[in-house]
Amino acid sequence: MAEGEKVAVTGASGLVGTELVARLRARGFEVLRLVRRAPRGKDEVRWDPDAGTIDREGLAGIRGAVHLAGENVASGRWTEAKKARIRGSRVRGTELLAGALAELSPKPEVLVSASAIGYYGARGDEVLHESSPPGGGFLASVCQQWEAATGAARDAGIRVVNARIGVVLSDEGGALAKMKMPFLLGLGGRIGDGSQYMSWITLDDVVSALVFAVENEELAGPVNLVAPAPVTNASFTKTLGNVLNRPTVLPVPKFALRLGAGAEMADEMLIGGARVVPAVLQATGFEWKHPTLEPALRSVL
Ligand SMILES: NC(=O)c1ccc[n+]([C@@H]2O[C@H](COP(=O)([O-])OP(=O)(O)OC[C@H]3O[C@@H](n4cnc5c(N)ncnc54)[C@H](OP(=O)(O)O)[C@@H]3O)[C@@H](O)[C@H]2O)c1
């Protein structure tokens, strides 16, 4: 894709979407935001993933799309209703968008569709790359369905990138913003024995990698959006404590997390971990601004 061309973005109001829209505009792309309310200007088009409706005429002329929308995974307990929203918003929304893109004439060149490293499940210290098989659990099953839901676009000859995003580090929101307060109070500590891996990426780099995926014709299929240096939870805890200049002596017991967040969410998001490497990004020459954790945290915080 080239400067001046039109890119549609879903989930544009989110943590990643807000930054992505600004970056795409700064690179000279015209951005069309897909919104779930009445459009407020010419740069917005309406869709309703729950109702299965999308303004197909409004999408005319787009050359690419970045699809980020989905019910937030980390806010609120995983009740059956919440889990249904997490899965349904992603599968229905992705099928709707991919189907609409496939019917456009001319067809867009590329769909970059978010997925997550949750695809791999909890895998100890196994090194995981894009061709590793999926893991078990709720998130892994959601990610598989979410990726499969892009099928109509792929079948129509659109280049589809399934961006398996790691833990996004930002001071504006997401995991780090939640973790910061206990650390600032001196209550930060490793989770359990701290051996589980955390595959992280800064917000700045995840946005660069999404733009790279839009622009780079070599990329298709699953791509891990993580920094090249995943760390154990023990190492992450120690580094975050150093950066914030706070002690991290008290480990957080697993039972307390299971009690607080619910067992399934705690096991999949906090206690389990995955050591994911960005094999495709490395092979295609992507350059990280923050490849290692300590400078990344210093820059973000
Ligand atoms: N942040 C991370 O650490 C991380 C890690 C792995 C994967 N991801 C994935 O990357 C994507 C973007 O992440 P993010 O952190 O920017 O997420 P976010 O801040 O939660 O934003 C997601 C956006 O999706 C839309 N949305 C919310 N609920 C929805 C629903 N029920 N149905 C349809 N759309 C809904 C909203 O945008 P509108 O109101 O503008 O429609 C929202 O701003 C998400 O799909 C997320 O699962 C993120």
C-alpha cells in the first residue's frame, strides 16, 4: 500500500487503535474509522458487529483494513456472559468485515486482523513461533476461531495477516497500567514461582508492526507481534521494581489471584505464560525501537 491510500480501522477508539490511527495519518494514509455509533464525519463509517450490519458503500475505495475490535478480555470477571461477548464480538465482527471486504470491487489489498498470543495457551518455557500448534483453554480456542473468521477475505485473494499480539506495554492502559499501582505501593511481586514467560511488546512497537504488516507485501498468515526478548514473570517483576525504584519481595500467591480474578482468567492470563518469539518479523527485517525490557519500561513509564 502507498501513501495517500485509504485504510479502514475497527476498534479505533481502543488502546492500540487510537495510536494506530494517529500513526497511519502521520504516514500519509487516509484513515476511515469503522464506528459502532452514528458517524460524526466523512472519515467514519458505521458498522454493528452484534447486528451483523456494515455500511458496504461507505467502504468503497479502501485499499486496506486493520481490524482490532473486540470485547476487552482483561476487564471484569470471565462470567459465561462475558466469555460469550469476548468470543462472539471477535468471531462475528471478523466474519462480517472479511465478508464485506471480499465483496468489494476493486478488492482491497490487505486485511491485518488482530489475534493474540493467547493462541498458544500456557506452555511453560517451550519456545513458540508462528508454526507452533495452538494450545488449550478458552483464549486459545477464541484465537483459533478469530483467525479462521478471516477466511472469506483470504479466499477472495486478499492478503490476510493474523497479528498475534503479545502483552502491550503502555502507560495509557492495558496490563502495565493495572500492574503499576501495587508496585508503586511496594506490593509488587512475582506471581507464584515466577517461572511463567511474559511475551511483551511496547505500544509504540506494536503500532509500528501493524503498519509494517499493512505496507509489507511479504507478510501473510500468522505473525507474532512481540519483542524478541520474552522474559519470565520473575525477571519482569524485578525489572519493573528497578525501573519504579520499589521493592518486589512479596510473591503474589496463585490462590489469591484465582480468588480475585476467578480461576480460569487467573490461570490463563496471569499464572500461565507463553515464550513467544517473533520469527516472521525478524525474518522480514522489522526493527524494534524497544527490543529489551528495561529500556522499554523506562521509555513507557
Ligand atoms: N492490549 C493488549 O495487550 C493486547 C494483547 C493481545 C491482543 N490484543 C488485541 O488487540 C486488539 C486491540 O487491543 P486494545 O488493547 O486496543 O483493545 P481495547 O483497548 O479493549 O479496544 C478494543 C476496541 O474494540 C471495540 N470494542 C469494544 N467492545 C466491543 C464489542 N463488544 N464488540 C465490538 N467491538 C468492541 C472498541 O472500539 P470502538 O468503540 O471504536 O468500536 C474498543 O475500543 C483487541 O482485539 C485485543 O484483544 C491486545
